[in-house]
Amino acid sequence: MKRFWPAIFSLVLAFADAPAAPIDTKPWLDKEFPNLLELYKTLHANPELSFHETNTAARMAAEWRQAGYEVITNVGGCGVVAVLHNGKGHTLLLRTELDALPVTEETGLPFASTVKTLDDSGKEVGVAHACGHDIHMTSLVGTARLLAQLTNQWRGTLVLIAQPAEERGGGAKAMIADGLFKRFPLPDYCVAFHDSADAPAGLIVYASGYSSANADSVDITVRGVGGHGAYPHKTKDPVLLAAQIVVALQTIVSRETRPGEAVVVTVGTIHGGTKNNVIPDEVKLQLTVRTYGDDSRRRTLEAIKRIVRGCATTAGVPDDLMPLVKTGADYTPSLYNDPKLTQRSVGVLSAQFGETNVTTKEPGTGAEDFSRYGRTEEKIPIFMFNVGAVKREVYAKAMKDGTALPSLHSSRWAPDPEPTIKTGVTALTAAALDLLKP
């Protein structure tokens, strides 16, 4: 008898932790998809740049109000928050992004964006949803509608957010600073997905732990003493010094980073000079730096400053003309998927789609500011997964003959909308029903 009650207790705990049963979303999606597709086409054809997502935010707010949610706008700029209370229980936050990219679309789609606008510098640019945020928004609208109709299957509070400026890495920070976790129900979990240009439509891909990298922009102004190109001995040539710095920076990865540790130091731009026979006074470099851990980030940024100053000292540059190194302006922290939440959600997704349709991936060196929702003082567990969005026949051909696939941010990137949106809605709904189960 003494062994009986512990066994029953263990059985109760196991039942409580068991994932929710798979949900059949097909009938609902088959009925609703034409409407969702029209929404997707509208969002796709009318993109807006980061921190200027006024019309997109208004559309999302209207969709969520119509689905029965309490909606608050202008959070952290154009951000939208929707809340649905459904009794006592956990609180789950689901997130989508609003913004598009300064890219001129070349997909040839009948609903392709033809939008042109002025960016923040006053330059005219094309605008396109070349990263799939329109897919994400449409999927979260579908999820919102479906969960509002399934309130008998979950308990707790659902918080949906449409976040501005993910492409500039500032939207999550702005919403948090505007009281996302103070003014609204504090989530127990945060979940999101991103479309993938590297996987066939409908495949679920994920990484436990680190999923995306720290991203730092570094601006370097290399200063010198300009003069005539025919008399270089009378100058301190910042062009030559900049070239030496570009090469020397590569030793951070090759000679200062432990083999196997992922670090990227890329010099994206180099600008200086006005004429072939004039040595300028300065040259400007712009870098992107990718790391994973906080310590790795610190070491890499410190190494950049040390190497830049060391090269300048070797060149005889005086102290008052040492290079200026600016870091931290456009920092996006690495995304760390909580292992426990990841394991739980992957179990749900595997049961929903089948284990062959859910697979792991290596951490990427792209950046994703969804990471910030897990880095506040509340230490909320977060999980972001990917949904394959490449047409299956296109993906199969590329795997067979090596055809290059358009990447995210490409002017030619066009997700396969039906399987991607349906998978996104089903995956988010299944995860939500599990995390909010009665």
C-alpha cells in the first residue's frame, strides 16, 4: 500500500505535464483560408518601413478587435497589444512583426509591392515584405480568431503583440520600455515563429538554446593627416591604415577565438577620399559583428578597439588623432530558446505534425529582437521556431541540381503562402492550447 499512493501521485503529475492532444485545424482553415489569403495579399502589397507601420498596425488592431480582443495601440510607437481573458490560468504572449524592408520587390507576383517612399535619410526606396512578416501577421490573425472560438479548450490570458521595427532591432526594446510587461498581463511564456527560406513549406525547424546571434554595428572613423598623393611621407595616410585595420580585424576570429566558437567580424563598408592624388584626413568603416554569449560579445568588441588603436599606434598616429570606435548603437541580443519550454513545445508540434516534419537546425548568425522578451528582469521563458516557406517542388529541385534559393531579404523571396500560413496557424494554436490547457 505504501507504494500505491506515490505511484498514483506520479501518474497525476505525468498527466498534468502531458502535452495537449493534437487539434484538427483543417476544417476551420479550409473554410477561413480564402479570407486569410486576401489579408496576406493586402499586407504584402502595402508594406511600411520600420517605425512607420501606421496603416499596418491599424489593420492588425481592427482584425484583433473583430475577433473579440481588447486592443491597445501605439505601444512603443506603432506597436499593438491585444488581450483576451479566459478565466484563471497562465498567461501566454504570441508575437508578430509589422515592418518591411527598403527593398524593391522583383518576385513577379500579381500582388507584388510597388510601394516607394522616403527613408529616414530622405532617400527614395522601394519597400517590400522580403522577410515574411506579412506571413507572420496573417498567421497570428488566424490564430487569434481560432483561439477565440476555442475558449472551452483553454484557460488563462492570451496576449498578442504586433511589434514595430524588428528589422532595425529597436521594436521590442521600444515596446518593453513603454511598459509591455508593466501595463499589460505579465506572460509566463513568449512564443513566436519565423518563416524560413531554407526549408520546404510546412516543415517545422527549431534550435534549443541559442538560435540566433548577438548583432552589433560598429562604426570606425580612421583619422590621419591628409596631403598630396605625391608626397605620402608628409602625411599619416588613413586609407593605408584602414586597409591594415580591415586585415588585422580578421585575426580576431582566426587567432583570438576558440576553434568551434562562432564569431563573425565583417567590414561592410569603407569610405574615404575624394580624388586619386589626394590623401584624405579620414576614412570611415562600418562593421557587423555576430557572437552568441555575452562574454564572447564583450571579448570581441574589446579586441576590435585594441586592434584598431594598435594599428594606429604602429602607423605613428598621434594620440589626438586616434581612431574613433563607436559600438552599441544598434545592438540586438542573441536569441536563447529556453530549453525546457522548447522541449515541451517541440513535443506538442511533433505530435501535431509528426516527428518527420519537426527537425532541429544549427544556430544562425542572423539577429532577432524577439530575444529581448526573454532578457528582462522577469526572465520569461521564450521559444521561437521556424516554418519552412519554400515551395516543395522548388526546394526539391534546388536540392537535386544545386539551384540557389532566394534568401530572406532578397528582392526575389516569395513564400508559398497556403502551406506556410496554415502551418503557422496550426503550430501557434497547438502550442497555445498546450501552454494554456485547463
